[in-house]
Amino acid sequence: METLFQDMVYAGESILYFAWLPLTIWTLASCAGWLLLRTYTTLHPQIQYHGRLALMFALPAGFLALIILQGIEFIFNIGAAETINLKIITVLAPMEVTINSVEQASIYSFNNMLLVSLFLLLVLGVIYSLFQFVSQWIYLKKIKSTYHFTSLSDMEGLDSGNIELADSIQKQIGIAFSDDDIIPSTFGYINPVILLPKSLQTNSEKLNLAIRHELTHISQNDFLSQVTTICTGIFFWFHPIVHLLKRELIEFRELRCDSMVLSEQNISRKEYASLLLELLHMPNFDKELSVNMAQESSNLKKRIQMITKPNIHKPIPKRLSFTLFGVIIISTAIFMACTDMQTSEIFDNEELNLMTDVDQDGSRGYHQVLIFMGDEEQAERHMEALDQLNAVEENHILSINVLKGERAIEKYGERGTQGVIEVNTHISEEAYNSVLTTLGMEKQDLDLYNPDEEKDFFVVVEKMPELIGGLESLASQIQYPEMARRAGIEGRVFVQFIVNEEGEVEHPRIIRGIGGGADEEALRVVRQAKFTPGVQRGKPVRVQYALPFNFKLPESETTSETSTIDNPTVIERNMAVQIDPSENGINGRILDVDTKQPLVGANVIIDGSSIGSVTDVNGYFSLSGNQANQSSIVISHIGYETTRLQL
């Protein structure tokens, strides 16, 4: 039951997110167009009819254009990250995270209940309208099978105008007569039929006038327009403008048809008006779907007034009318589709904070995406993306934890005030990126470092690699990330990598980062670096190397922000070394003397050999074997004085 409720919440949010803006645009455009048509009452009925029809058709056309545009975006992966624009703060350095069992937030909130109610109301309205349409369609099929329709071309007594018009339609048109007094009607598109009251057979002139009117409907494809209008009303049954246009379309369709019939000089206006009065009291056998000659009695006065006008024989403005029809549909549909492309920007004025935390060396056991929630409205806006996590394969997500209240604040500080969602994935690029893409983010090339695959490297060699162009050339390429600048983020980013035999950088990874885009910037610069390779016994070898990048913001408005690489030739700081010898080797920790912060990526080498270790993110290292206890060790780190300890 809860899953069904969640699905309905998701469906309601999806419809609202997708439809509200284009529907608003169409409403404003249709109101403006309708007011314009109502103001200029002297416009020809052809223009009045096509103007309203274009407004009606623009509604489904606009949504169709929007679906096509979004389909193209999906196929070509255009703007994949724009679906839900999330503010991303990437921290690639591993951080300690404790898995907690937490209470799940209730989904039965007032807003969700309201959303589900509106969704159910919309669905029920569509079902009811669709049921009516299908019932009418079945009824017309039944009528068509009940009466014996003969070909109009075989009918005797047709005047030359009707014969010519029927031939121009180029369709097999059927005709039948009902014993009951009914208003002349036509229905069907591929094989249209005309149903007339048998009483008209006694008056040849009125019979031909009624047939002329129905043939005009067929020639103008009015039944197809009527079906399209009804289908639009099915899906947008709740919109009052749709019902207004639908009602007025019937009125101006008959006025336009009258004007087209009476535009011929040989048609008697008196007989035509008399025919309308005679048909007025007759019932419609099908008022909804078929096209009837006298649909409403309320517009009879207007039709009679038009018939008696002296300029009734003026040419029909077909070119102007169809041009207006096309312009309204195309412009409104394009405006609806293109404007909705900005919907995500409107929804995402208050963005979610995301922090991605990649376990580069596998020491923690999972990658993590942290979602720092905002206010309730903001969280509900993005719930669609979070719900999509249900679609991620089970073997990709390790756990999803929701932290609320004091628990979130205790763990993440003030940023966790509104709650934090921890999404932990298995350690693989595929699993991690499946979560990112589900949340609307771009994939990341993790370039995970697997020490089991790369054991053939040295930590210290006879000739260490040298950066081509010097540290200054590398530092000049760094750009202070805008996100870090706005958030006031500064500090040191440690990048560790392998310099291979060709002097190229392999497997760069952040071993301590500061976030805000600074980590990515440091990685970007390191990947472009070129070295002269390290040399051991006269041969180029693979050497592990590390560089710290120092990001510092200006102290005043007159000072520009800086980002540098600590120069390894300048010794500015001292290190403190904690040693814990044992029978199996040496364990220890290296700290900064002044700050007491652990030094990451410091080289610890057994003096006179290439055997050594590198400190981890907490400054710890380990050397195994008896040789370690019987030798001196050399500890070095860029920016620190090299230390030699006798054991």
C-alpha cells in the first residue's frame, strides 16, 4: 500500500513538474487570442472558426513538441545534468562515516496527500471523459450498421453543385434517410456518411441545400477536427478555456459552413433560412461526436442575421484564415515547448547540496553521496530524483540512511539542520555513477587506484622525477573554483599519483581534499603535468609522487585569491614523528609540529634502500620486517624538513 502511495506521489509530481508551465503559457495565449477574436466581431466566420481551432490544437501540439524535444535530449544526452540541477560540492578525500540505523520520514504528509488526491481526480476525470467518447463512437458504429447507406453518387436528384463538390472530395460518401425527424448529420473521416430525415425527400431544393451543407463539412474535414477537439477535452477536462473553445467552435463551425454554402450565387438565402427554421425543432441523434447542421438553437438568430447580410457573397478569406491558423499553432506550440525547458531552473532556485565522497583506495569500503536537504518545499521538489534511487540495481547501492534532527547536526554540523541523506554505493565506478546519473548528475571518471594492480613502483629512487617547466608552470594553470570562492573554502589539497617510465601521470587521486571544486581543479592540473621519469640503476622506473596544492582566499577586497603548489625546495615547517617499534616491524604516525594535523603522503624509507611506506590520510605508516628495526629511516614530505631517525 505504501509503495502504491509513493508511486502516485511520484506520478503526481511528474505530471505537475512536466505540465504546469506549458499549460500556463497556453492559458495566457488562448485567453489573449480569445479576447482578440471576441473584440473583432466583424471578422469573417472562417477566421473566427480557424482562430479558435488553432488555439485548441495548440494545446496538444505544444505538449507534443515538448515531448519530442525532451526525447531528442534523452537520445543525444543533451542537458542530461539539467533535468535536475543539483549544486555539487565534490570531496574526493575519504572521510570517516558511521553507518547509523535511522527512522524513515513519513511519506503521508499533507502535501503528498493533496498531490495524490489531485492525481486521482485527474485520472478519474480522464477515464470518465474517455468512457463517454468510446460510448459515442460505439453508438455511431451502431448507427452506421443500422441504416442502409448508399453511395451519394448513385442518388438521383442531386444538383450540379453537389455533384461537383462530391467529386472534388474524392472519398466514397454514403447517404441514408431516417424515418425519424432528426437534424442532418455527418460522421466518419475515411468513409464519411450523411444521415438525413426522410421528410426532406419531399422538397428537392431543401434536400440539396442540406446535402450541400453536409458536403461542405466533409470537404473541410470537420469530423476530424471535432474528434481532435474532443480528445483534447478528454485529457484537459479540468480546463475551463478548453470547454469554452469547444462550445464556441461548434457555433462558428456552422456559421462558417453557412457562409461557404451561401457564397455561391445560385443558392437561395430565403430557402436556406427556411430550412434552418424547419430543422430547429428536430432532435440531434448524436450531439457530441457527429457534425450536425443545427447543433444549437441559441445561435440561430446569429445565423439568420448573417444570411440576410448583403455582403454574404464576398469571397471566403481562405488564405488569410489558414495562415492565421498555422501561425497561432506553431508560435504557441513552440513557445510552450521552449519555455518549459526553463522549468527546471524555476524549480531549482533553491538547490540541494550534494557532496560526493569517493573511497579511492578502498580503505573505507564504500563510495558515498551526501544530500543536504533544505526546507520542506525544496525537498519535495527533488523527491522525484530521490525516488528514482529505487530503480538503481540492488548490487550498486550498499545502504541509504536518512539522518534527521540532532543526529544530523551532530554528525554534519549546521549543514545538516534540515536533514541529510547518506547514499552508500559499492566500490566500483559503475555503481557510483549509476547513483549520480539517477540524481541528474554527470558521470565521473574515478580512475580508482588499485595497489594490487600496481605493485611495480618505487617510493624513493636514485633520481626522483622532475616536473618539466617547474612548479611555477603548473601553478599558473590553476584557477580558483568559483564554488569554493563563494563558499569561502580554502586549504591544502594533497594529490598522489604515479609517474611512469615516460614521465606521464597515472592514477592521480586525492588523499586529502577541501571540496568546493578545488579537488577537481588540482586533479585537472596534475593530469596535464609532464615529468622527467625517475631513474633507478640507470633505468626509468615508475615512482609514486605527491604534490600539495594550497588554495587561499583574499584577506581583503583589494587582494586577489591565490592557488599555489608548495615548493619542495623551500623548507618552512617541521614534522613530529611518533614511532611504535614491534617484533614485526614499525608502526608510526607523522604530524605537523605546529598544527598537530596528520601529514598525508609523507615518504618513510629505510635508509639506503628503496623499501618504504607512505602515510595515509591520518598520517599513519607501517614498515614490516626485522630490517626495519635495525636500520635508520628517512622521512620526507614536500614543504617539510627531511628527518632521519636511527632505530
